[in-house]
Amino acid sequence: MHQPEITAVRKPRKVSLIPYLSLPFLAGLPLTVSATEWPQWRGPARTGVVAASVAKSGTPSMEKIWEGEVGVGCASPVISGGKLFTVGHENGKDTVWCLDAATGKVAWRHDYDAELLPQNYDGGPAGTPTLDGGVLYTYSREGLVQALDAATGKVKWKVDVTKTLGGKAPQWGYSSSPLVHGELVILDVGGPGASSVAFNKGTGAVVWKTGDDKAGYSSPVLFNAGGTPTVAMFNEYGLVLLEVTSGKPVARHRWETSYGVNAATPVIVGDSIFISSGYGVGCAMLKYSGGKLEEVWRNKEMRNQFLSSVYKDGVIYGFDEKGTLKALDAASGRVRWEEKTGAGQHGAVIISGDLLILQYERGQIVLAKASGDRFDKVAEFAAVRPRSWVTPAVAGDVIYSRNNGGSLAAVRVK
């Protein structure tokens, strides 16, 4: 079998992303989901949390096992069946990449015309792909939805939501990550009568569309609204709950942020939903009851401008504006601890087992104990160059770290 070229350097290996096509072993690749895989935005349950710990010892350390360039953008990696998928931009094209997760070797690439669209940041695609049933679903900054065969990269269907549904991208372009539920692919579109849209995942046909709200920057998540399966959309208007199967409105809560930047993914906490935004707005815990969303508490202690918080054991962890890491009591909103990390202005956080995995804007990966009592850092590693506004992914004992410029690194925790 032909192998791609790899730049021969000392560890970590820097991979030259040169594709090779028609790989026989990919045709039968079982792209299944397990607890240690990361097949969509914020992991298996879209919460940013996995039960399995990336660390196998009490005093972990980290080493880079490979690195490569995938183009400009803020799309996170997704991993399943030993393959890694992400999207980046270079020379007037977006590229969807499929790499070997263990080595960084290229399995296939799919290019399409796109604009870089830099505006106060690097630009490039911002929506993370979603992998489901051997199909990879992507959403470009300009509104192109594509379903690609995960084994070959062949396009199964595509829809331009601006042309077919009147979708209007927000100021910094679409950044929503597709939510796949059953036979549906659900997206924030922002069109007239088509604010939220569900497509048939096999054909791309519109199953339902609803609402007139402008698009935000957040990604939809599933929520059980008093026994009714709903999808929570955090768009320009605020938090909107819709029946998953029909798109019927269930509840709405206005949340106004400057420039319409409702971007952080809602965090589900039982029968409540935590939302947060930047520009000095703050956060709130909203409880669903009797067909309404009501504020349990609200404050300015957590201002997630675009990177999302996570929840574990009664505590919400996230980066407030200006790079301060905070732990909030989920029941009251009280600050349990805060740490000026030196992360830069922004940072991302996910949880693996009992560890916080922190991606600093300045490129470091930091491991800390997921404790509501204090900040307890256990390891730090310079993973990528600044600046990184990208949420990392974890699969097994490897953390996948990316920066805005396109450097992608696989970091093993020992």
C-alpha cells in the first residue's frame, strides 16, 4: 500500500499532509462510537465531558507524538474508529481532512471553494464536523452543509442554506456544529421561517423548519423538557427550545448580547440549562417548568465569549473574559474559586475522568484536577503555537490540540 510522505524529523513527527486515495482498509472502516472516542463537537454526549480519564497515573506528563498543518480555522478535531476529521482553509479553499489519528497520515481530503473571511481574527471554518453512521456532516462559514462518506470523502449530498432557505450568516459567519439525532441533522440557519432547520441525514431534504430568529454562533444540544425531547438553540434572540421531531416551539428566553454573539454551547444540568455570553453580559441558570424557562440565578461571574463551559458534580468550570478560569457552584452561581492562569484572553476546557483539560490561547495544554475546592494544576505542555481558540478533543490517552493558524498536534498523556 502506498504511504504518504512524512517529514523526517526527530520526535514529535511533523506530518506533511499529502493525501493518498482509494484506501482499501477505509472502505470497511467501522466508525463506531465508544466512551473514549470524540465523534462530534464537545465529545460523545456534546457535553465536553467523558468518563474515561486520559491519564493512567497520579502524576501525568505529556509528549507530542505528531503534528501537522490543516489550514486556518477554529474547527475542533473529531475522532472515531482510529480516524481524525477536521476542516481548515488555505488559498481560497476549505479542506475537510481525514487523518490516521495515531500517525497523522492523510487518508483523504475534500476541497471546496470558500472565502477565508478574516475579521478581527484569523478566519477560516469554525464549525466542527459531526460523525454519525459512517457519514461526516460539515457546515461552512458561508452556509454550505455537506454529507461526506467518512471512508472516502465522497459527497453524498450538499445544501447551501443561503440559496435554498434564505439563511443569513451572522457577522462572523456560521460556526454552528451539526447536531445529528435519529434521522435528522439540525442546524442554526437564520432564514425567514427557517431560523432552525432539520434535514434528513440521508438525503439532505428539509424535514422541518421554524422561526424567524437571526442565527447565532452556538451549536444545538438535546434537552429533556419535562419529558418532551427538545433541541436547545442559543441563537441571536437567546435560548429557544424546539420539539426535536417537529420543530414546534416549546419555550423561549431572551438573552441579548452585543453584536448578537450568543456563541457558547448551552450546558445541560438536569432540568436546567446554563447559558453564558461575553461583552460583559454574564451567565444564568434557567430551569424549565410548566412550559417556561425561568431564571434560577443570574450574574456576571462567567462570561463565555465563545468558548464553552463544562459541568461536573455540581460545579461549572469555564473561562471568564480575560482568561480567568473559574469554578461556579451550579445551584447558586457562587464562585467557588478562580485562577488567573496566564492563558491569554481566552481558553477552552473539557473534562476527562477527574481531570480538567485546558487549552490556553497561548498554546499550552494544562491538566488540573476537576475539583470545586481549588485550582490544582498537575501538568503543563506547550502543544501548539499561539493563538488557539479551539476546543481540544481527547481519545484514549491522546489529546488533540489545534491553533487558529492550522497547526494540529497529537499529545499523549503518560
